Amino acid sequence: MKDTAARVGAPTLGVVGAGRAGAALSLAAARAGYRVTAVSSRSPEGAARLAASVGAVVQPTPLAAVRSADLTLLLVPDRVIGVVAADIAAGGAALRGRAVVHCAASLGPDALGALRRIGAHTGVLHPLQALAGAGSADLLRGSYFRIEADGRLEADLLTLVDALGGHRILVPEGGRIVYHAAAVLVAGGSLALLDRAIALFEAAGVARDVARPALAALLHGASATRRPVTRRRR
């Protein structure tokens, strides 16, 4: 993605969590013209690196990050989303007019219920992509995003996804767990198969630095050319 001019009227973005997904989403949004104003992370070094790369300010706490932006992306491990939301809410600051979304595949907006109770708009923005840091920001173009939100927040998230070159995928509430399982199967299962295939190539006498790109190209080609299986009518 090429750098673009500032996006007039777009909400400012805060980021809580400077890991692989946080770095990729922040950089992609900045390149799309969004202003990332705040970064907070348990890792001071990670927060400093990410803030420097997108022109943001490091904030000492998640609450400070949320209060410094219109829309905050909560990019922490799924298991602590509710805990972080509760910690932010415990700070005692009213968050009316602020929006916070998490990026977990299997959870809904209710995971941020503590923030909604103190006035924040809450939702979900899950990128269906294997993100591995700032270097994977370009992978978001063409990717699909699960959005769960209402009203103005939904509109803002749709605009953000469009700016990233992505598409919306609709998943009914009852299908979140299966959706998450399918995503893990494709992302983790493909890598596991690739690693095993590389080991077999090495056993066959092919050098590892040749086996990996060769098999990766095969995997890419197979996924690109695979056609849906149609059953014959009896």
C-alpha cells in the first residue's frame, strides 16, 4: 500500500497492544491516511517502536490511549480482552463519545461490556489474515474483516476496511466459534503441512532454502486454482 494523504473526517485511532497484529493494522491504517494518535502496550520497547513508525504518542495505560483517540483497537490476546476492558473501566473516566473495538475471531461485542456501561461505543473488527508484524501490513489489502457494531461505529469500521482495501464478511452470532475454528484450520493447518512437506523434501535430498520457496509456490498455486467440487445429480 502506498502512503496517502490524511483522510479528512476520519476518526483518530488508538492502539492497545503493540504485537504482530497491532503493528500490521496500525501501519496499514496510517498508510491509508488515518492518524494514529496513541499506542499503549505492556512492552515499552514495542510501544515505542510502533509509535515511532506511525507518528503516535506512547501512552502509559490503555485508558490513556482510549481517551486520546476517537476509535481504539484493542489488540491483546483473546483471553484477556475482558480483563483489559474491565481495567480501563475501573479507571473511573467516562468514555462517552469514544469507541473501542476488539479484534478477536470468536468473541462478540459483549466482551467489552464493561466499557459500554461507562458510555463507550463497542464492537468487533477481526481481520481474517495471518499478521506477523509491520512487514505483513500489505496482506490486509484484499483480506476480509468480520465487523460487529451498530450505527456510527459500524459506518466508521466499514470505511476503515474500505480504506485498507478489504471486504466485509458477515458471520451470524451463532457461527462465531465455527468461523474461528475454520480460520485456525486454514492458517495453522497449512503452515503445519508446509513444515512437514519441507522436512520430507529435505529427506529426499533437497536443500531447505530451496524446499521452502518451492513448496510455498506450490501451495499458493494450489489454492489459487482449486475449483469448488460439484456433486453430480443422481
